[in-house]
Amino acid sequence: MFERFTGEARREVVLAQEIARTRRAGRIGTEHLLLGVLRTPGTPGEELLAAAGIDARTVIEELDRADGAPGRDADALAILGIDLDAVRSAVEAGFGPGALDRPRRRGWRAGHIPFERSSKKALELALREAIRLGDRSIGTEHVLLGLLHPDTAASQVLDRHGMTLYGTRRAAERRRPRRAG
């Protein structure tokens, strides 16, 4: 299927893998594919997101909130009377500076990162969207449409910003060059 991807869409998938690795994820999720689209400027998918007012910083902030940002942990511990800075200092005194900063997620690896089932499904749906639009290649706009199908991390972020599958399909169709016929 990847042979049908445009160069830009392939780059978006490679970026998604790099983003997953940077975020220490064990699998490439739909949120990583969404960030990949956002990090391929000037492409139809990125332009559709920009027109909806969605940028990479906004998506990252939402994902960090959903993952439980570090500040929340400190606040919760403070309620229990635990000073996180004091705990950090004690651990670093015994185990060395940065002892708590090492990767802690199980399953993280430096090599190949597999796709989550929902990401595979989104890429399959991107192919269907390309076929539905009569396109021979799968572009970033098709990947975006695949990500808008329900029940994924990406679709939830996009939904909160008012992006719908139907509305984005219409916007993608309006942006397409007219075919002689």
C-alpha cells in the first residue's frame, strides 16, 4: 500500500515514527500520524488543519494534558503532603543527578516502532478516501481523512477543534483541481 503514497505522505509517516520515538511511545499512534501531517508544511493535509486553526503546538499540549502533565503529579502529591522536589533531591543524592529522568516506559525501543491497530486502520481508510475522491495516490489530505474516523486519539483532538469527517471531506474536495470531463 505504501507504494501508492505521495512523497509527502511517506514523509509524514516517517515523521510519525520519529515523533513516537521522541515521545517514548511503544507504538505509532494516530496522534503521531496527526503530528506528522502537521509537520509537513505546505501539504494539503497540513493546509486543511491550518485552515481549521490546528497547529502542532496545540495538539502536543492536548496530548500532554491527556497523558497527565508533570505539574499535575506534583500538585496531587502536594495535597498528600509530599514535596516532589524534596523526593527528587533525595533520590538524586543517592543515585546521581537525573536518576528520575531516565526512560521508564516498558516496551520502548530504539529500532523499528510498530503501528497501533488504529493507525493501521487510519492508513487503510486513507486509501479508501483516495479511491472515493478518484485519486490514484494517497496524500496527506487522505491520511487526515483517515484519522477523522471515530474512536482514535487523533479524531478526539480534531473533534474538540470542530473538525468533522464530512466537513473535511467537503473542504478537501473544494481544494482539488477541477478535472476536465
